[in-house]
Amino acid sequence: MMGFQVVVLWSDILIWLLVAAGLGVGLLIAKNPPLLAAWRRVGANRVGMASATVLLGFILIGLLDSLHYRAQLESKPGQKAVYAVEVLSALDALAAPLRSRNEKTYSAPFATRLYAKETIDVPGQGSVRDYPRLKHGGQHLGEREGEVVEDAGFTAFRASVLAFVGWLAVFAAVLAFNRKKSPETPLSETAFAWDAVLLTLLVMLLSIVPLFWLSGQYHVFGTDKVGQDVLYQILKSVRTGLIIGLVTTLVMLPMAVLLGIVAGYFRGWVDDVIQYVYTVLNSIPGVLLIAAAVLMMQVVIDTHPEWFSTAAERADLRLLALCFILGITSWTGLCRLLRGETLKLRELEYIQAAQAFGVSNWRIIVRHILPNLMHIVIIALVMDFSGLVLAEAVLSYVGIGVDPSMTSFGTMINNARMELGREPVVWWSLAAAFSAMFILVLAANLFADAVRDAFDPRAV
């Protein structure tokens, strides 16, 4: 008998469809020499490959958090299986200590006591005002609370040694692969930037392995108002950011490409109508349009609770609604860019020759116009990803982003703004959310720069 029930959310379907689409695009690129040559230039870019390695780490976390299930509750033999209301993921199962080891309220990073004084009963002293001991953080120390630095340092050292040994195994495998392929070429001179990938992987392992090893003994990023581990919230926020960045581009892409090419190729009244549509859309303040659409969607969700069997499905629908709304309001820039490029391409000699031979307009668009615009589409999509992640943070900060029950960088920052008014200041939630989002956006921007340089026709 299964100990869990598989739960498939709409966002999970979209994420795994994107993975399948990415594999399909990879196969198409392998059969297209010009595209393959461009992506090889991306692979030779050391900064681009270093940032891609970081992005793959975030993507792995997002994929683990997209395998959902409901745990089976205990029941008597012969009774029908009953499952928990809470929807968990594979990431929740792997990070079970982080999810379940909650404290009463705030605690600082690597602290052994709460952040605020409370009235506690001390044997022989009665009721005193002091900082209560944490239930989980630093409990293995017992009475040796003053040895946190020494204990954390020794634990981090052991974890770093283990991480370095694992990296050496990866390094040996990569070295053997390259020697088999090109025996006399060192890693620093290969066509693919293996040296940058391995160096970035080493830095990641030396940071992540000690961090998660220590998280089993301490709250390395502290806890929030309800005592939940901040590191766990960071991990749960990654999936939300990836969905906002990837699914929104999936909504935006078809509309921007179709309307941009049609407007530039057919010109005349078709061009005027499309220009009118995106000019009117651009004239409406984006935040107000998004806020109105999100609030209307929230009203629909609140008036139809029977649509959802769990809170996760409710939050998932609002997340997808936000992706759809952001896609509808962010396609105009790419559309305008593709229109201008299409106006230039349609005047070239080979396009006019195809028209003279009677080739249909749509065949010309598919066979000649679209392939010559794909580099612009790829560059725009990669560069828009980081902007969409930041947009979610801003919208959640003002209260019109994802569902409050869903963890995201924006909701973490929104919750942290009230903590900054405390005395003493609770700073770690904001710092952790900002740092994680900064690393994700910076890696996306650096990778976008590498893609732009590789696909720029003037750089070839």
C-alpha cells in the first residue's frame, strides 16, 4: 500500500512541460548547425557557464519542489486510506528537519536562545526575565552554549572536507572524459569552459554542504515571527521565482512573436491595429492593471471554494493567474522590437525574390523571417527572466502578488518590513531573502549577457 497520494498541480504540469520542451529544443539545436555554433560560443564563455551552473542549482531545487504528494494518515486495518490535507513536495521530504523544527518566535542566526526576553521560571530563583532556550537550535550543546563558534566552525570544516572530496570525484570524471576526447588539451583550453564550471561547482559545494550540515543543528539563517526556519523559506521561494520567470515568458512569447512579425510583414491597416493595441496597453499603468486583474481573480477564487480540495491548489491558481497577467502586460516590448526587425528583413533581396516566385506569405514568414529573428527572441526571453522575478517581489511587497500562504521572495520581504521597526531590529529575514534573490537575478543576467554576445550577428 502506498504511503502517499500523488498530487499534480497545474504549475507542476507547466514546469515539467517546459523541461520536456527544453529537451526537445536541445535536440533541434543539435540538428541545426548555425544554432549549434551559437550555443557552443555560449559554452565557451566562462562567465556564462559559471552563471549557468548557479542557475542549474536553483532549477534543481525548483524541480524537487514540483513533485507534490499528500502523506497517508494512520488508519485501522480494513479502513479506507485517509490522506493529510497538507500538500508536501519532494523538497519538503528532503528538508524535513528544517520544516518541522520550529521555534516559538524570532531567533537570530546560530542562536541558542530566543531574540526577546520572556518571563520564565528558574528553579531556586522564581520568575525572572530572560531569553528562553530554543527547543532545537543548539540543543546538542547542552550547557555549553558559549561554544557555538567552535562547534559551528569544526562542523563546517568537516563538511567542507567532505564537499571537497566530492568535488575531486567530479573533477576526475570530467578530466577523464576530456582526456578521452582530446588527450593533449588541458581543461583551460577546451571548447567548453569546464574550468569555470568546476570552479563554480567547488565554490557552491564549499558553501552549500556546510550550510545544510549546520542547519541540522542550528537555525543558520534564524527564524521568523512564527518560529519557522528562514533557510526553509528561502528554498520554498525558489520554485515561485522560477515559475514567475519561466511560465510568464511562455504566456508572453506566442503573442509577442505572432503580432510583431505580422505587423512588420503585412504593414498597412494590420500594422496600425497592432500598434494601436500595444500603444493603448502601454498607456495604462502596469501596476494598476495587474492589481485590478489580481483582485478580480481573488474574488472569483473566494466565491468558489468548492473548486479547491487543498489550500495548495488555491494558492497555485492565484500564482498561475499572476503569471498570465504579467505575460499579458509584458509582451509589448518584444512585439515592438520584432516588428522593427521584420520591417527591415522584408525588404531584403531573398524575401522579395520569394514573393516574386509566388511563395505564400505565411511560408515566407515561417521559412525565412522567423529563423532570422530567433536570436532576438532567445536574448529577450533570457533577459526578461530576471525582470519578472523582481516584478514578483515588488508586487508581493505591495500585497498584490502571490497568495499569502505561498512562500516567495516578495512575501518574505513584505513580512520583513514590519520586523525592521522592532527594537532590536530583526534583520536576517530581509538579508536572506535579498541575498538569495540577488544571486538568482545576477546569475540570470550574466547568463543573458553570454547568450546576447553569442547570438549577436555583429560579434560573429
